[in-house]
Amino acid sequence: MPEQASASEDGVPGKRLHLVPDEVVEAGRMEAVRRYDILDTPPDGAFDRVAALAARLFDVPVATVTIVDEDRIWFKAAHGLDGVSEIGRDPGLCGSAVLRDDALVIPDTLLDDVACGNPLVTGALGVRFYAAAPIITADGHKLGTVNVLDTKPRSITSEQTATLTDLAAIVMDEMELRLSALRTVRQEQRVAEAERAAREQAERDKAAIASFASTLQRTLLPPALPTVPGLELACHYHAASVHDVGGDFYDVFPLPSGKWGLFLGDVCGKGAEAATITSLARYTLRASAHHTDDPVAVLEALNSALLADVWAGARYCTAFFATFAPDAAGGFTVELATGGHPPAYHLSPAAPVAGPAHTRVEAVHPKGGMLIGAFPHARFASTTLHLAPGQALLLYTDGLTEAHTSADTMLGDEGLTAFLTARPASCGAAQLIEDTVGLLDALPQGARDDVALLALSVPAPDQAAAATGAGSTAHTTAAPAGEEH
């Protein structure tokens, strides 16, 4: 039987012991309250329906679902108690009910020594009847109560008390469902947060890799081309990927003999290993050129260096190496050696014909130049050409001719030759590079591989004054992160 005012713990009518919370039990109870995360949450239809049902079943004006906090009674649902969201944790009613294992029934609060001083009894509401069943967790903690209150004394049957206990159990079931849903939501939030954090980290890593690759790539290319009197120089580098370091390289530099050296090449593969070989190739070509004027000997030195380097492995490269110097008759004499590289193109004004002037295109491809770093006794070939005023020389890596004009068709040597032939005659190196970059940009799929371009031209007499002192142009582009080939 639930406790009634007429049958108290000490057996004296109207007397009821004032229970004091045990510190350990209360600490565990408050931990359970926090676990369910119910305090100060918005109204919930399920709890509101329990309060309304309790008021209807017991025919009382007020019914509540409460959670007992450390120093307050908070109403999760309140039927007939408008404008009140919480009260102090005064003894006598809810504060006492959570200290019991069974229902608390007070037929007349004024006759109860503990309840008679509660503000709900002494205040404007004037509660005279109170009954509560504790909301008990599976591990025995009392979170709060389901209460029915009336402004006049009354009593209830044991069946009604059992009904009140059942309502408290329904509230507990609802809180368990709510807690399970909260845990699911929180788990989903944790997963979503972890995925978001992983995406952000991946983006940071991706950006860091791109920055590293870009920085490393810049160290493998000259920051600017030198100014060579009487010659216009221009270059371009297109990186097919912002995340991989390419193996294309070029450089132009002075030589002790008064000549100038230049090279353009392509190491097979990409990434850190290719960058290592590229760095070795650039260093070897520069160093060797200071010890010999023979371009073939320079390529032979590079071949030996690649074969001797344990880090090179099976990697090889293709390259042009050339020396050039002013010619007494005007223009420049260029001695060019090749090691397995695609042909260079010597451009000059075509013979006058009717219609717009076009360009005469001659492939420069000495026969017999083998891959560099592939064979111990590789042979390389060279040729000498005269770069006269109004003429230009274009060197490139195979990413240019392997660029696709359609899904299954590459630009190829024929397409590049046709493009160069159709250009206006006597264009300088900078315009030649700009037009070639425009060709790449206009292709439907662009360049799928890295592309290095290097051009040199001797201004025609009417261009020489404009070209003096402004003889080099260099720029680099990279595929956007989402458009790598």
C-alpha cells in the first residue's frame, strides 16, 4: 500500500518522516538525470498526453510530469498549471516522492506535517490532495514523478495508485525511446562530423600536396629566362596535375666561351622520383656544358650520370641540348643535339605567294639520337642550323603533340606542323608561345600530360628595336584541381 497521511512510517496519524537524500544515492540519481538530457527541453506531445490522461483518469484539475533537479522541480508536462515551468525543491511533495520506492499519496496536505509547508499547499494554488508515482530507471534511479493534484481533500483506491504507477512507467518508456533516438542522432552527428573532419583534412592534405608539388616544380624550372642581346626568348610550362611533380624541364644559361646553352627534356614518369631525375639532369647538363662545347658530349655525360645513379633505377629521359652564339653574318648559329626527343621546328617566312604570308616549317630531328639513360653505349646525333632575322625555333615536350583534338585523335606532328604553317610569318618567340598555348586551350580535352615549350627568335630588322632589352617571357599554368588529366 502507498503511504497515506493516516498511516505514516512512525505510526502516528498525520505524522510522516521527512526523508533526507543519501549523498551517494543522490549523486547517482543526478548522473542519471543528466544521462537522459531531459531538463529544459521543449514541450513534447507524448509527455503532455500523459499529464492530460492522468488528470482525466483521476478527475483532478492538475496533473504534471516532473523531473527533480538538484535544487528545483522542473515540469516536463503540466496540465492545468499554466505559466509555471518549475518550482523550488521543497520537501513534502515531488521532492519527497523521488526518495521513495513506491507511490506517495497525501489525502489532505494540511494534515501532513511534511507537505503542509510546501508552497503549492500554502500558495495561491492551495493544493489539498497530492499523489505521485516515481519515474524509475531500469537501474533504480528516480528521475522525477507523475503527479495528480486537487484543491480539495480526497482519497484514491489501490487500483488508481497502480494506474498512476503505470503512467510513470509509460513516461520512463518514452524517455528510454527518446534517449535511444538521441544516441542515434548523436552517433550520426559524430559520424557526420568525423566525415566532415576527414573531408576537411583531405582538402588540407590535397592543398598541401598541391603546394608542395608546385613549390618543387618551380625549383626544377628557371625562375626567368635570361636576356640575350639580339634574341627573343619565351617559354611556357603547363602542369597536367596540381598534385604530381612533372618530369618536363628546360633552361637557358650563359657559357664561359661566350656562347649560350639551352636544353629542354622530359623524364619518364611523375612524382618525387621523376623530380629527382629531373634535378640530376638539369645539374648534369649545366655542369657538363661548362667543360665541353660539344652538345653530343653533354648528352653522353647525362647518359652516364643517369646510368650510374642508383636512384634513377630504370628511368630515362629524352632531351635536346644546344649551344648558340651570334653569327657574324647576322642572326645566331645553333648547334643542337638530340637524345630520343620529338623534333624541334625551325620557322621562317614562306616564299611570297598570293594571299596572306604564312610560315615555312622545317622539322629539326637529327637521325640516330637514342633515349638518355637507357643504354650504356647510347648514341646521340646533332645538327647545326642558322637562325636568321625573322626566323624562330620551337622546342616542346611530347605532351603537346599527344594532346587530343578529339576523343581518339591526337594533335600529332602533322597537326602541329599544320598549325605552325598557318601562323603569320615573322612572329617573335613570345607570340609563338602564346599562340601555341592558345592551341592547347582550344582543344576539347586540353593537354593530358605536362607540356614544356621553349622558343627563340631573331627579330626581323623592323622588329629589332622593339625587341631590344625585352627579350624573354616565361609563364606557367597548372590544371585546376578538379580537372586533372
